[in-house]
Amino acid sequence: MEYETIIGLEVHVHLKTNSKMFCGCSAEYENTPPNTHVCQVCLGMPGVLPVINKQAVEYTVMTALALNCSISEYTKFDRKNYSYPDLMKGYQISQFDKPIGKDGSMIIVADGKERRAGINRVHLEEDVAKLMHRATMAETYTLVDVNRSGIPMMEIVGEPDLRSPEEARQYLMKLRSILQYLGVSTANMEEGAFRCDANISIRPVGSTEYLTKVEVKNMNSFRAVFRALEYEAVRQRKAVETGERIVQETRGWVEEKSQTVSQRSKEYAHDYRYFPEPDLPPMVLDKKWVADMKTNLPELPEARLDRFVGQYGLPAYDAGLLTAAKSLAEYFEKLVKTGAAKTARDAGNWLLGPASALMNMHNMDINDFTARIDVDKMAGLLRLESKSVISTATAKAVLEEMFNSGKTADEIVKEKGLGQISDSAAIEEQVEAIIKANPQAVADFRAGKETAIKFLVGQVMKATRGRANPQLVNDLVKKKLTGV
């Protein structure tokens, strides 16, 4: 029997606010001494009262609007009751039946197909403390860092509309891009600011009934999400085909073993005993305030992609790559405005080609790259190449040297004498020497093999260490061989 995969994603996002969700403590918890950004509220002391962070509410409304959600005019906070060492109060302030946003959608493209992925809800809550497990020769123990407790956290619950691990990956990549364009979160998975849990099940093709679903956690990269869901889809198919019962449970992705492992059973729904938070008043979101916010949303990835195609004449594929990350799109536009490249497409090719190769090689993103080669430095390199001061091949080598040394293109070209040779007499001398040294290539050309010219041009470029003007070399080689 043929089965299809059913995937729904739940994404938790740390919002980029200065203070926590319900108190004035700093929301900075990374690289800070444990338990230093705490107060009576985030420690869960008796008798304290929470106060709503307005900026967090605005960021959640912005995100819900960008995801085509309807915004609740009336919304409230609720207590989600459960007991765990990282939950200081014994309950989490979240939202239950009246989320800020609901019934949204996002269009993704994966596996060569376009799909509408529904967004069930977008709601706001507080994060919990961080547990740090320790083990020594003598004992095993757990420490609690409360710095993270109370960080504003937005949850985006997707509908089970995704049909493959690749669709899940594209969904997350697009969602992260939207969040970064909005400026509401760093959306950094490695730092825990963008966390994903996945519900996955299978069903016979054509059926509307889901088989038992499994929740998968501990995925801290897009690659991990893809691999975990790929593994789980295969595991569930094998289980069904061999008559094994699929258990409703939570499973964790183990990167080192490339597999999911059982963590705990979820045979019965946890009763969180939700009830309205008595210490916080309900919120009424003014329609005009929401409408104004929608009007003033920044340019989002899809709109910028369309603009790049129309304004700069870029292929849609290239525009999609350049607009996937807001910082890369901004770098590209600043580079184009310098006028250093011959065309906007040339600037894009440099960023998607040699620059991206360097970033991939060193496991960096555009922000790390900018710290080494800012727009002005990159423009300096492109200006030399577009004016034929250096060849394209030399420019690529100079870019790598710029990346490693921090020097400008002008400095490197001057120090190493890399300026392009455009003197016809000097190049002609090299051309004659190469033709004389390669009689077989000359014979091949006269026998009708046009590729022989490319070989001879390549030999001249090699002899001049890539400094000769390639067009001039090509013209001189043809002239010497044909006499025209």
C-alpha cells in the first residue's frame, strides 16, 4: 500500500524585546552569568503581579498579519498548569482559546510544487527557565538558570498541511525569513531563538484518516528537521508494513546516531487545566491600531523578490536566493547603488557565486561576511574588475585574499602586481610563444577543431598568471592562426 506523510509544525520564537514578558528584567540571557537577570516576578515569588510587555504584543500582531491571520479584537492570557523544575510558578502564562492571531496561511514551494500551508494560530506566552544537567564521578545533578524564564515567546502553530520533509524545511526557512524582515526576532535556531517541534504521521494515499501521530523534538537546524522527519517517515512506514503498532509518543532526534529515539509516551492528552490569568486584564486590540500596523508592515520577502525581478532584471531564482535573508538583500542593494558592478545582475552573481562559496567554506552567514568585507570593500573589488584593471579570475583570487587579510582590493593588487595586462605588444609576444610551443593545437585548429583556440587562450592566460586581458588574448590568437 502507498502512504503519504502528514506533517504539522509548532514553532516557538523568542521576540527581540529589551525586557521580559511580564517584568522589567533584561531579556538578554545568552552569555550572561546564571541567575543575574531575575526578579521576584520571574522567580515566581508569592504575591507579585505581572505586567504585559506592549512591544511583545505588537510584534505578535505584526507576525500574525504577515502570515495572513485574522486578528482577535478580544484576547486574553491563561494559566497553563503543569509541574516541572524549569517552571518557577508551577504554571506558564500562555494563551488558550483566544489567541492573538488565527486562521492564517503561507505559500511555500518545495519538491517542484507550490503548497498553501495553513497557520492555525499565533499566540504569545513566556518561556521557562533553562535546566543544565551535570555529571561527575561522584554524582549527577541539575542546575537551574532563571535568566531565560519570562522571555517573551511567540508560538506559531501550523496546520498538518505539509507532505514531505523538504516542505517542512522550506516552511521553516520562509517563516524565519519573514520574522527577520519584520525585525521581531533574530530567529537564530542555534541560539534557541527559533525552535521547532514537529508532529508527523502517515496515512494511505486517498484516505482522510490519520494514523497515530508522533511528536519529534530536539532539532536545532533546518538540516536536522529534514533528516529527523525523513527518518521518522521511513520508520513509521516500516512499522505499519511489518504489523508493528505505532505508539503516540514524543521522540527526540539524536544527531550523532541519525535517528529518533523514544522520550515519553503521549497516549493520553495532558490536562493543563487552563483557566484565565486572574492577574492580567483581557486585551482589546483596537481595529484602527491593527489596520495602521498592517499598512506600515515593512517590505516582506515575496514583495522584495518581485521588486528585484522588476527593478533589477534578475531571474526569479536569483532574486529568491538574494531575498531569503534580509541582511543579504540589503547588502545586495547597497552594492548595486555604488555603481561598482557593470549591472545589478553582475553584483548578484558575485554574491551568489564567489562570496557565497567563501561563506559556505567557513560556515558563515552574510553578517559574518560583512564584518570582513563590507559593501565599500566589495565595491572596490568590483570596480577594478568592471574597469578591466584586473581580470575576473584575478578578482576571485583577490576576494579570497581580502577575506583572509582584511585588506582592500586596491592594496592587494598593488602589493602583488596583479593589474591586468592590456598592452597588445606584450600579450602578442606571449601568444607567439604559446603558438610556437603547441604545434598540435595549431594543427587541430586548421583541421576544424575550434576548441583548439580555447586551449591556446588558456595557455596564454596561464603564462601571464591570469593578468592578460582575455578578450585581447582571444582576438590575437585568432589573428595569428587565421591571418585575419
